Amino acid sequence: MRPMWQKYHVLSRTQVFVVSVVCALVIGAAIGIASIPADGTPMYRFLAPSRDLNPYINFGLAFVSIIPVLLSYYHLGRLGILLGSAIAGFAVFATWICAIVVFGLEVLGTSRVTEAATYSAFCILVAAIVFRAHTMASTSRGVQKAQRRLRLLIPD
């Protein structure tokens, strides 16, 4: 007997990516809103941005970390969570380093607009790289072979 989701597989790879991005936006927004400081005191003192930027930075970190996990789960099920978690960890590390360089060290200057635009562009770049990897994985014979072994696809 085939699982229910195999009977009604209607999403294309672009639609799956859009659904994952929307879910990541919602979760990232919730994390960003939850990290709004109640008082005005800075939480970090050394090589870190001021606390008023925490919601924006935390939103970017959550957004970048959730997309690979959702997409890898879509491709490989529970086994994909492990792979997606490793990719998400690398993406979060790279995004946090970008936040420290842009906001903490103020390499681009003190303009909040320039800093925010640079940080946003980096997050979008990471999402674009994940989208490219997702489209390559969706047509990869290796991933399809793994999906058949995990019984996520109907054998030909």
C-alpha cells in the first residue's frame, strides 16, 4: 500500500522551494520578534553588534538555517534531516561571521542602511545557493536512487 503523500505528489521543485521559504520566513519572523530587547542594555560587549540589531540578525540566522533542513527532509526524509542540519550549521556559521564583520566590525561603515542591505544580500545569496543545490538534487540520479532505497519513491 502506497503512503498517502505519494498518491498526491503535486508540487514541482520550485513550488517546494517557495513553500520552504515561506515557512522559513514565518519561523524566522517569530524568532526575530521574540528577540526584541525589553530593555535597552547591550547584551554583547566584544565584537558583536548592538542589541537593537538582534531581531534582524536572528531573523536572518533562522531563515538561512531552516531552508536546508526543510528541503533535505523533502528529498531524503528523516535521513535528510541529518544532512540538512549539517548544511544549516555551516550556513548559520557563515551568516553569523557575516553579521560580525558587517555589524560588529563595521567594515562597510556605520550606515545602518548599507549594513542591512549587505546582510540581506548575503542571506539571499545563501538562499540562492540552497535553491541551486535543491534543483540539482531534484534531478540527480543519486538522490533518486537514495529515495528509492528509503522507499520514498515508487520503484520503476
